[in-house]
Amino acid sequence: MLCGGFAFNSLYAQNPSRTGTDYALFFVVKEFDKWQDFDGISVQQVREIEKELKENYGFRTEFVLNPTRNQVLAKLDEYQQKRFTRMDQLLIYFSMHGHYQEGATGALIPKDGKQKDPYQDSWIYHPLLEGKVNRIPCDHITLALDACYSGTFAGARGKPEALAFKTADDCASKAAIALRYKSRLYLTSGGKERTSIDSQFAEKWLEALRLRNTDGVLSHNDLVGVLEDASPIPRYGEFKGHVKGGNFVFVHKKSCENKTGLKYDLEADKNAWMQARKDDTAIGYSRYLAQFPNGEFKQLAEKKISEKGQENEEDKAWRQAKKTHTIKAYSDFIQKYPNSYFTELAELYRQELRKQNGNDPLPNSNSELPFNLGIKVRELKMEERKRLKTSGIMVESVFPGGILYQKNMDPGYIITKVDSEKVISIPKFIEQMKARLGKEVILEGYYENYSGLWYYSFTAK
């Protein structure tokens, strides 16, 4: 028998309703060296799924036909080296023989899989597969196993909780809200039983993608609801690395073309700009930018603010306090503006100066960031704190090899909390991180142009 080659579909149309890229990797074995071959129907069904995802959902697909064990593992290793963004998704779909022996672990059978595998060197065992997939640096991964005994794949059982993203106004917003948290989800064609070569699992996938996506966004939860009608009944759940609330979505390109709500936003943008022009003050233009940070008239507003060169009394007082940088200067500011956007930062600087018993400069160098975080950060600027109405620090750069590069953090991330504790400056962040040496840390924050909060979890070492 001949081993099929690798086919990569590099020509695809990016889904305009997705800010990230959707990938799908298919492993399909039709011809086996030691096991019974499959007929053409099973391969054709998976090809139809690939075609549907590529043409109507904007997925970038790769189809690996008749791979050996080493070819499967090498391809997964290749994906571990890819660079994904925080909104990217990856579907990995297997269709091949499976095996399970009571008291042992389940396995997938590649093209060169032996009839028996006493040394575990020719099958792909579920724990090995889980580890390989989980090390792929994509925040949103769904693993689909269409094989006998695939329900023995390890992981927490249960349908993911329904989220409120369905109430969003447009497809792009629905997808962004649904993908706020990291996901590691799996779907299998059955439990501890043999499944039919003519897979109902694949049929139900096609039904969900073609007929059941009524509002343009099909979630993992929606897909499970359709697959449950198959026989045998599929299994589903989470595997290592999943964060509660994590999801996976399939966004139909045509169904979402006219659901972006752009007309309404543009009209609101124009109205806000007209009001800013009417006021014709630096504060008025700043108010416009706060409402529409990437609005149609952003550059004009920034130019007007620069021309006006005006600051209100609070801004002037804060700038003077930072320039003076003494306990008294910060105390005076706090007393005069107790509800200012800068009060928390003033209090922190005051406490640091008290510790130092003088006016020594505060630690704020990126070289002092603890551990190999691999990021360059800066304080939020005055106008950013006012516009965003938050405290925190801005990630300017993410460097290869660092902890947060491996976690797929991108520049522009605003760190607001460390383990639910507020971050109000670089010195405070350094202090918080040093106190967590050897512990699991969760950073909370957001990206200005993306909906919802974003979390990054890692061990501080």
C-alpha cells in the first residue's frame, strides 16, 4: 500500500468577522499496513468537513492523509513551533482506527500501527496525544477523535457552560466575548465501544456546520447539542490547560456579512465628533477619544488637543506632583483630589518614598522585572489613565523565549491585577511578582481594542 502525502491549503479567505485566524488540521487514515482498510466514504466525509470550514468559515486547513506514527507526531511538533495570536483557534481532527484494553489506556492507530503494541512504539496513546496537543501555543484548541474507543480519552466530562455572548450585537463581538478564556476541549465519536466505519460523527459535524448555525456563530456547546443525536452517543469534555468559561466558535462568513453593526457605530462616531467640534476644547476632544479611541476622526482630535495645549487643574496638579516627587507633593495631591484617576498611584509613590526615607528615585526599570517574563512594560500615561478609567501598566514588547511569549501575550496588554490584587505601577508590579516566587500566578488585564478580560497563568520561577 502507498502512503498518502501532505496537502496544505494555503489559499483561503480570512473571515471578516474574526480578528483571529482559524486553523484546522486533519489526520485521516484510510489505508493501514496491519489493520483493515477503510472505504472511501469515511475519507470523503472528512473532506467535506474540511471544505465547509475552508470555504464558508474562513478556516486555514491542512489535510494529512494516511500518516505514519512519526508523521503525526512530527506534524504536532511542527505546530508547537508556530506563533499564534490570542484570538486564533485550532481544530485538530483525527479519523482512524482506535484501540482500548481494559485497565490500560486508549490509543489511535496510524498507518503503520501494528496489530499489537507491547512496547508502545507504533500506536498513538491518548496521554501522549494530550501532551503533544496541549503544548501547542494556541489559546483555543478543540480535539475531535473519530475512532473506536475514543471515549476513553482522558479529561473532565461535561458540556461547557453556556455564555452570554449570544446576546452580542454582531458576529465579531460574539466571537470576541466567547474567546475571552483559554480552552482545551475534546469531542469523541463514542465511548468504550467500536464505532461504524460510515461515521455518524462526521455526518453530524456537517449537519451542524451547514444547517444548525442559525445566527452565524456556532459554539462548542451548540456543536455538542447536534452531535448528541449521533449513534453511538459522542463524548465531550475538557483536558489539561482548560480555563473555566473557555469556548470555541465557528463563525460563518456569509451569515455574518450584514451583522457587524458598522452603520450604527459610524453614526454615533460622527455625532460625537460634531459635539467635540461644537465644544472646541481640549477636554471635549479628549472626551471624543475616550468614547471612540479608534474613531474616524482620531487623528483630527489628537491634532486639536495638541493645538489647544490645555490642561485642567487636576492634570496640572498631578504633573507637578510627579515632577516634584516628594511625600508632601503626593500628600497634597491626594488631599485636594481624593477621587482622582491618579490617587491610587499617588498613594503608592508616597508609601515607597516613606520606605526609602527620602527622595530616592523609585524603581521603575524593566531590567528589574523579576523572573524571565520576557516583556517590556511602561506606566500608563496620564491621558490613558483618564481615557481608560483604570490603573495598571502597559506591555510594550513581548520577547521570544520569555514566559509570557510562550503564553501568547501580545504587545498592548494592560496588566491590571496579579492574583486579584490591583497593579497600579511598575514598582508595585515588581513587588507583587517577587512575593510569588515559586507559585502559580494569574495576570488579569485587557486589550483596549478587544472585548472582555484576558488572563495569563504561569509559574513564577
